[in-house]
Amino acid sequence: MGAVQVIDFFSGCGGTSAGLRQAGMEIVAGIDMDADAASTFRCNFPEADFICRDIRAILTWELQKYLPRDRTRPLLFSACAPCQPFSKQNRDKTVSDQRATLLDELHRFVSLVRCQLE
């Protein structure tokens, strides 16, 4: 069995990915809508792809190419959604902050993988 492959959702510049790589995992892709973070991620992980778009606009089939075909390698979806809607430091947060539901978007991609395994 090879190294765990990682798709890092809400990756930012790749802090979580850096730790996972140090743990021996293979970072195959990062996803974030911040262009500055994308630039840094690409420098930190030149071997990985990067999708620089809002996760709500990404269709599940777009990740198909990152899913292991032989299913002998484990795949990890890493996801640290934006913390601003939940942070006590954010004094301007509102109930209608759309970032609070971003982690729910991950379910679409988990469902894709689960369907392929059945």
C-alpha cells in the first residue's frame, strides 16, 4: 500500500498540507478560492494541483481525476473550513454569514467516493 493521498479542501496556503506531508502523506490537490493563498500553495506544493474556486461552484466530477483508480491507496479529504463565522474574535459575525455552511459542501464529495466504493 502506498502513501495516503490527500485532497486539501479550504487549503489556504497549505499549513495543514505541510503537516500531512511531513507525516508521509502525498498531497495531490488543494482547493481554496483565495488567489493569494493559491499562489503560496502552488509554491509550497509544486507537485500538487490546485483548484482556485469557490467550493460551491465545483462539480463533484471535477475531482474524479484525483481519486485513486486502483483503490489500494487510501484517500484523505482534509477540510478546515473558514473559522471566521465561529470565532469569538470576529465581532462582526452574523447569523447569515454564508461561510458557516461551507463545510457542508464537503458532503457532496464524500458521497461521490462512497458511491464509487459500493
